[in-house]
Amino acid sequence: MIVLKLGGSVITHKDRAETLDGESLEQAADSIAQTLGNEKDALKGGLVLVHGGGSFGHHNASKHGVSTTAGTNDAGAVLEIHGAMKTLNQFVLTRLLERGVQAVPVHPFSTACRDGDGALELPTSQVESMLAEGFVPVLHGDVIAQTGRGATVVSGDELVVELAQALEADRIGLCSTVPGVLDEEDAVIDRISNYEAVESVLGASETTDVTGGMAGKVNGLLELEVAASIFGLDGLASFLEGKNPGTTIE
């Protein structure tokens, strides 16, 4: 089975608050629907989708000073951040359903939590049941309760790692705005197996990002036993067909 993340910067205009990139979202939805419709062997075990917060989640989290480590006990702030993510999630679900993809929502706020040390707990039995019934679960970056800190952000990248481990994913893909992890000359790095070797080129996000950017992605993926791919939107169809576009993290 595949765990696939659509980056928030892919499906939204991240430099403009709560602004959908409808064209890119539709391109992604087309690729997913076409692959599922063709019943590719690569998807026989099912597909779990995760999408980032983009200009919906990151804008509102930044406004309230909430991140993966800084929390809030203000229910109004929680509702605003979670509500923005539900709105984006509905856009994603609608585009997929219009193309015949049996997509259903899984909101982390209602299922996940962190302990006092920040360790993430994400039950996946509901996701497994959805997969068994032919659904495509769609999770998203969100706020979740954390012991001693109110509510903090859980990133889409964290969810990918947790889901991949719990569901024993065969393949993991992260669709980004860049064609892979880029070196100093903006060329795609083919493979990464050591964080220190590429640390100098993993810069901060140029737009509001409360979850760690590319450095956080690479660090998390290196923890997995299965190789993962980071690629651009134009590489999504290729990835879903079983190929390895962009950068392989192993």
C-alpha cells in the first residue's frame, strides 16, 4: 500500500492566506483518479492520502503562535486552526470525489494526541478498516491535544511517518513544489541516506511554515525502513505508476 502526501504548498498559494491553488489540486486529483481507475498493481494494497496545511493551516497557526512545540489553551484559536484545515480538507475531498475516488476524511484532532514529551500517538485501526472497505482515507496537518501544552500542531510529514510505520507501507511519496531535494546549484539530489551530508542545503521555507520545512521532511523519512520519494507535481503520476521520481530517501 501507498502513503502519499500532497504538500500544502502544492495545493494552496502559501504566500496568500487561505487561498487554494485549484489548478494544481485538480492536476493531483486527476493523477490519483487515473491511477486508481486503471487498477495499477502499485495501488492494490490501498492508498492513504495526507495533505499539508499550506496557507490555510500555517497562516492560522502562526497567527496564534502555535507550532509543533508551542501550544495554546485557547479553544477559539484551536477552532480557528482546525476549522481552516477542515475547509482545505473539504476542497481536497470534493475534487477527488468528483473524479470517482472514494475519499473520506480522517481529522487528526479527533484521533491523535501527544504526551508531555511531545511523542505522537495516532491510532490507525479506523484507517485500516476504511482501506479494507475500499475507501481512500484523507488525513491532514492539524492541531491535536498535548499533555501540559493545550493543543499543538501535528504536521502532515509527522502523519506520513506514523502511518507508514503503523500500516507497513510498501511505498511512501511526498509531492512538493520542487522536483526533489535540491543541491547548491538547484539540481535534484538523486539519493539521501545521511542527513548530515545534505544539512547545508536544507534551508528554511520562504513562506510561513510552522512544521519544519524540507529539513523536517528528510529527517523524518530517514527514520523509516522503507525508502521514500520526494518529487514535484509533474512526478506524481510517475510515482503512482511505481516509479521513483525526484529524490529517494533511504
